[in-house]
Amino acid sequence: MKRFNLSILALALGGALALAGCSDGKDGADGAPGAPGEPGAPGTPGAPAGAFVDTVASAADFALTLAPGDIVVNGEEPFHVAFSAQGRNAKGEMVPFVGLDKVAFYVLNQTENPEAVGAPVVWTNHAMANDASYYLTCTPEGVYTSRGEEKEACTLVEDEANPGHYTGTWEHEGTAPIILDSDPNALHRVMVRTFNLVDAEGNGVADKVLTAAMDYIPATGELAVSLKDSVSSEACIRCHGQLDGYPEGDGRFANVHAHHNYQKVENCVMCHNPAIAGGEDDPEKGWNADFAPMVHRLHAGHRIADSLTGEAAELFAHIGFPAELNECAVCHDGEPTWQFNVYADACEACHVDVNFATGEGHSDMSIPQADDSACGACHTGNLSPMAVHQPGRRDAMMANGAFKVAVQSVEKVDNGVDDDMSLLRVTAEITLNGAAPADDIDFAEYMTSTSRGLLIGNLDAKGTVTRGLGMSILTDAVSLTNGVLITEKAFDDARLVGSLYATAEVQVCGNGIEAVKCDAEDALDAGFANEAPVFYVNLDGGDAVMARLDQPERTTVDEASCNVCHDNLTHIKGTHGAYDFTQCMDCHNETWGGSYHPVVEYMTDEVDADGNPVFKEIEGLSFSTRDLVIVAHRFHSGLWDDNRGVPAIYLDANGSLHGYPAPQSDCQACHLEGAPLFAPDGGLHSGKRAMNVGTDAYISPVSEACRSCHQHADAAALAHFEANGAYVEGKPASTADLPVESCATCHAEGKTYGIDKVHGGGH
């Protein structure tokens, strides 16, 4: 816009008006046309808005494309790379990304191991082999600064005529440190990392921005598949969660603390390869940084904590792997190389009681092993990893009918005494290893705990559980004939009405194929749960009410959700025998108050005289319910007092969560996708409206569910709950008939502060 002197403009206008007002003459004749001026130079057409971008909202909105024919990283030719970059614009379109100022190239090659130590097939990182860090950096200037020191880089050039297209070349003396005289017919892997990406506000984009690894054969330019990919990123995602926004087939895990998130398992080996192996025998380190030994060691951490030293003890001792360590296929879901690639580094990461050099602990014969050359010769057949670890043994035990309790009937029987008591008679068919057990069998010889047995309780019209009618298949047994067991026990007549559930919780010893006596030579150091479908009966006649946990339309989690991480539920409760998610209801319900873990502790920065971490209570934060929602939330968010030692999931002195693998805010790691948490009346979708916390003491379930994850122990938080109609811990109501809290007004799905919005999921 032009600027004018308003006073001069006013005078000019005034003069013109004065002249026009005074003149009464005629206009003069038009003058002759002037000569035409020189035409101006044509302007350069501007790119339409959004045709390219130089910012992105997230790492998932950036894509870098590299083809095998566009990179030279081996042999005698000079280093050269060409690639294109795209970013998502405001319309959601992928368009050229301009202005990249720093990228890094990681390159590996894969060959057979010529040594007698280590994996049969190994990765070699080109830069590491040249003693040049882990990757080659590229910048427009051909140099970069690292820790105050200027270093040589490849020169990155963007094609001015073709925005978003880049080349990189080595302009310094000598050979680029990413070049290696590797076999051009061997599989090579390339990954690119992009630095300095920002969003529209200039904030750095969270998470490392990495391409998926590209595997190819340089000699032919063909894409390839690595034989070493025995663990997929999807296997890691099962527990660690998935970052949102990436296209289908490009899943990236969301929550791995190391290095703030290398997001695909194929990327990890770029650094964690044999070049940095070792440290197992160093008491100050105590772990091997090569990928397979490292992953084995850290996931076994909690189980082998007493044997860990140095860094390994500090980093891994408190990691609780949620599945069973023998279930190799929980992680190994790709190439089956784990079944026959046997070498000491990978084995001793878990088998800490084995010394391969001396032979101590290496079989009953204490066989010393100088190297790995003979491992594969012995560990085949019955000694193969598959046979020794017995993955799937719980499924096999179930399939073989190792121990099954199938309730056939539940009856109320007159006990012959008029004392307001009656007998509850349960008839069940027992199967031992697919057949009826002998009539004189002693079940105690097969059981890991003789205190467990039949789980029986009442159900109200809503399917709410009231436990307390349980029996023992040992002490309450009346008879066993041809596999039919009858048990009886007296209960108050007031309890023997309406709908009941009946199941069994017995854990037996086994050899991975069938149930065996616990003192048998082939008995494994593990308990196996019986199979016991839940039986329902209405003692008053008519249809029985099913338990709420057995009604899918009223639950927001299921066993499959749990088994995504845990693989199976039977190993979680030690000597208990729960094999089915529904069985949890007998103990973990809203009607049985109390808790074995009432207080909350956190790990301080202090250690005791033995070097063990010191835990302290979070003052004012306690819990008085065993309800499954509260127990699950508390345990997985670290609000737990594990009186058996350091818990697998815990809080540190700064309130940071350790041990839980997924993003803490990702509710759908456990909850079913699309399942509503709130009912139309604002209460919980399940219909739960009160929780028992003692004799005639009840608290509100919505606020307690929130408190079980959030450390809402302060007076302001409790006052907020109370102001919205809640009865809270420490201030219970004397009746279970509680008003519905108004939490849903703000926090229901779709609301401004809805739980679906406040909890950011996998981001």
C-alpha cells in the first residue's frame, strides 16, 4: 500500500475543488496518444498454496523415500545417495518437503559369521566397521558440529527445479566412512534419520524421525528379506503400544524409553550388533549390548534380579516381563531361526546360572564350551530350544484334558437340622489326563496348593457377585465315583437363594503335556490351571443370571485384551488356578471390601545397607477394595505396595512410572476399542454403582476408578470428587444405594474433557 502526505493531499483536493467550482470554460481537445511503453518482463508463476511444506505436525506426517538404485554404500565407487521427502499439508495431502538441513544414513550388511563365537549370521554396521560412529551425517554445508567439535559430513543438496528431491555426495578427501568393501550379493540394510523437523509453531517434532529399514541386494537392486528378523515390530507393539498416524503395515512402537524411541525392531540392530557385544563378564556392566542377548537379559530382569550386577542391575532388575519366559513365540513371531540358532551369548542372557567356560550349570555333566561351534550339534531334537522351552505347554495341557472340573449341578439340600442352615451340594465331573481318575485318588498329590477348590457365590439381578460359598475338593468331598465328585458344605439359608455361579480354581503340577504328581521327576517348576467352565444355576427355579464379567455387552475388557501382553492368565497368580478371565470375579469384585495392598509406595533415591532400593509410602494415599478395575488400574500405574519385594511396576521419587510397557494414557491397551466407559445415566457402563470398603462402608466407583491411576491424594482432588457427588476413600457412605456421580458431565466420551480426549492414546 502506498503512503501519502495527507496535508498535501488535502490541499490538492481543495485546490482542485476550488478551480472546478470557479471555471465556466469548456474542456480542451484530447491530445495525441503517446508512444506505447516497453512491455514488462513476465513474472514467475507462484506455487499454489500447500504445493510443498517445510513443517509437519508429527513424525507420522513425514515420509522419506529411498530406492536401492539410488544409493552407493559398498565397493570402490564414491558414496552417492538420492532420495525424496514429503510432508502432509493442511489438506491432508502428501506434498514435497523442502528445506531439509540434516539427515543421517545407517547402513548394515548381513553375512555368515566366519568365527566360532556368536550367531551364525551377523550384522556389520559400515560406519562402526570404519570406526566412524554409527552413521553418516549429511548437511548442506558438508560439515556439522557434535559436542562442540566440527566434523566432516556428506554434502546434502536439494534440487531447485524439483523441490523435495535431494542428493548426498562426499566432497572431502578420502572415502566416505559409510563405504565398506562388502559383498554386493549380501543383504544390505539402510535406514535414514531426519533431524530438525518442526511443526507450524516452530516446536520440534516429538520422537526420532526414522524411515523403515530397507533391505536389498546391491548387486541386483532387488529388495530382500533378512533371515535374522525373527522378532517383528508387531510383536513389540503388543505390549509397548503403537504410535498413531502411520500407514497400515508400518506399525511403530510407542513406548520404549531407551534413546527416546527407535520405533521399529529392524532399526535397533543398526547399533545393537556384534560390534558392541561384550560386557557380560564385566561386573560393572553385566550385560551384552548385542541385540539378542540384550533383549533376552532385559526382559528376564525381574526373574533374575539377584544375579544381575552393575548397569544390568540398575537398568533391568525391575523389569517384569508380563508373559512366561519359556513362551519364546510371544516375541519370536517372524523367521523361526530361534529354533536352531544356538549360541552362548543369547542363552546366558537368561540362563545366568550357566558358566560356559567352566561348564558349571551346563547340563548335569557340567560340559565346558570353548566356543559356539558345537552348540547346534547337541541342541537338536529333544534338546532343541523348542523342546526344552516347551512354548505352548499350557495350551497342550488344556488340550490333553490334564485336569478338568466340569460342574454338573448345584443343589440346596436339607441338612436334617432345623438351624436355618442347609447343605449346598455340588456335583462335578473330574477329568485327569483325559480320563476319569481312580476313586481313591489323593488330589493333594497333584495340587500346588491344597487351599484352593470350588469357587461359588451369589449373583443379584445385575450380575453382581457376592462370594463366600466356596468349597474344597479335598475336605468337603463326600464321594468320588467313576470321575463324579460330590462335595457338600453347610451355609446359612439366607445365602442359598436365587442365582449362583460355580467354577473351580485348582492348580496342578505337570510336565507340559499332562498332570503329574508334584514329586514326579518330570514335574516342571510351574503350576498349571485346571479347566473349569463357569456353571450357573437359579436355586429358586427359572433362568439364572449370569455374572457381569460373563456378559460381553457390560464389560469393556476381556481375556484377549489381557493376553495381548500376558499371553495367558494362568501364570499370573502363582499357586492359584484361574484359567479364565471370568474366574477373577470371585475375589476381585465390588462387594468384598479390603485389600492386601492398602498403601502406595514409591522407590526413593536411597538404598539400604545391602544396596537395595528403599521404598516409602505416599502419605494419605490408601485403598480399601479388591475390585478388579481398581486392582488392575493400581497395579499397572504403579500405585501398589508389593510386600514380596520390588514390584514389577513402580513409581520413582519423581513420580515417573517404570515397568509398564505401553503409554500410560493409552486406555485401549486394555479396554476394548469403541466400548463406552459411561452409561447414559452418567454411571459406569458396567452398571456398578458402589464399592464395598468395609462393614457397611461404600464409596463411589467412577471417582475411585480415576483415583486408581491418578495420584489424587490431595485434599483439592478429593474435594473435587465430593463436590461432584462422590463418596471417597476415608469418607464412605453407610449404604450401597449411592447417587450417580456427575463425572460424565465433563468426562464422558465426546465431551470437552472426555476421557477419550484427555488420554492421548499412543501419541
